[in-house]
Amino acid sequence: MNQAPFSASALQTLVICRIGAQDYALPLEATLRIVRLPALTILPDSKPEVCGLLNLNGRHLPVIDGRRLVGETPHYDLTNQIVIVNAGSDAADVPALGLLVDEVYGLEHRSFASIHALDMPYAGRLFAGVVSLNHRSCPVFDVAELRRMVA
């Protein structure tokens, strides 16, 4: 089981994005910024989920195709966005990767208790939990697992 540090009393701010027809979330503290999709440098021999490199102020970051991660047909255009994810608590302001999504459209504040951990046998390692948003289930990405994908 993914061991997310969910504490019942604390609040968690989530960045809500859409990939295909589904909403997904990332913890705000793992998110540095959101950028529009620029031209990416294609890496022909990269992992299938890496759609290219983003030049972010002279630093080249791998960009993970969110559609490929969740089983959607890869498709992107200039309306897509890239969520820049930080390198972790040791280097919180250092970007580690980009996650290509269809749209980022808001922030949600939830108590940690409302984010339900997922059991790995049926959920895999990609998601740390799920939260209810507007009567829909919204999986919450496990940021450490995203980082491991490009390590």
C-alpha cells in the first residue's frame, strides 16, 4: 500500500488538472509552476511515457505524457499545459520533471482525512490516493513515483 503522509487534521492544497475525460490532482507543494506547451525536444530512444525534453530557462527537464500514463491515446497541441514538479523536499525549488496534461483549472483545499489512500494491488503505484470533487472521484498522483519514472 502507498504510505502517503495523510494526517486527519492538516489541510492539503491540490492542483486539479484534466487528462482525457478524467480529473487528476497533484499536491501543490510538489508543483513549482504551470507552463503552456512549447516545442519539446524529442528523444527517440526514451521511455515510452517520456514525450520529450522541455528547456526551462536553460535547464532541460523530461516531460511525462499524462495521457500515456493513464491509458489515454497520446494527443497534444498548443492548448495543453505542463505542470512543473519539484525535485523533492531536499531541493524544493529545483524542477525535476514536467507532467503534460490537457488542462490545469484550479486548486482545491481538502483535509488529509478526505484523501483516501489506495491499496497497491488494485491501484498500482502511480496514485497515492483519491479524493471526491464535485461528486466525482479524483485520483491523486504519487509525486515520488513520478520522480522515480524519470530517475
